[in-house]
Amino acid sequence: MAYKCELGNGQQVYIDNQGMQTVVTLASGGIGQQQQASTSLQTGKWNVPPTLFKTASGVILRIESEQGQSFVQLQAGGISTISGAPSLSNAEVLSLQQVEATPSQGMAPMEPMKPMEPMQPMEPMEPMKPMKMGNMEMNMNPMEMRMGNMSMQMGTNSGRRFCSQCGATVTASDRFCSSCGFQL
Ligand SMILES: [Zn+2]
């Protein structure tokens, strides 16, 4: 179980008792750009939850453990132990919140990238089949549309003609329709 305190100005302090150590983490900044500085102190196992004091000279953390009292000065610049008991007579006690644990340093470590699977070669596209609806026929390549006797062509297919007998696509150089044999 760790303890958390909002120090204001977007700063939080996390205090955790890990074994014989007290881990003090100062976190600042918003989500995604959070900066953390951790310090481990040999304080021993806590007897009681830690206490944070706000004094004129900064925030002071008091740890009471089997080894006695330890005082830690918390500043934006860092965390340092104080030898001896500081004057806390006019200090304001800051309320601590219990949290599961100190959040892990910064962003979660990235999972190693999976090697890329080799690209599957593209299957050759099946040629589009002409689409027929009633007396309407549509071809995709070249784009053309036929309805009854009307035909519409789109794109650069000027060399293409249609057999006047069966409507099959023929080229301008064809003399006979390849579909029905009609003489063009
Ligand atoms: Zn024909």
C-alpha cells in the first residue's frame, strides 16, 4: 500500500514502503508528459502511515518506523533527508490518500514489436465480368455501357468498335467480328 498526496501545481508525491525502504516519488506534469523522480531511503518498516507537513521551508515527510523517525524534505528540485527533527510546530498536516502502488515510471514500457509478417503476394485480379441487367450491359475495362442499341464508352478506348450484328467488342482493324463472324 502506498500513499499519495497532491502538492498542488500539478505535483503529486507518492510514498511507498518497500521492504526496509521508503520510496518517495515526486511526479509532476500531466498525463502522457509526466515526470517522476524517485528516491529510496533506508528507513525500515513503517510503524504508522507517513505524515506530510507543509512548512515555510517546504514539504516535509515524516516516517515513523522501527528505526525511529526519519524526516525527508520534498522539493521540486529533489528529495533529501533531513538530519535531526525539523521544527513542525507551525506546520500544516497534508492529507494522504491511500493508493494501490506508486505508478510505474512514466509511460508503460513498449512491447517489443512483432516482426512484420511477409506480405502475401497479391492474387492477380480476376478480370471483371461484364454486368448484365435486362437490356443493359456494363463493362468495366474499358468502361462502357450499353442499353439496347445505345452504347456509351468512357476512357481511352477509341480503337474499340462494336459488332453491329451481335454487339461484341471488336477492334477497328478487325474485318470480321470475332464473336459471330459478321463482316464489319
Ligand atoms: Zn458479331
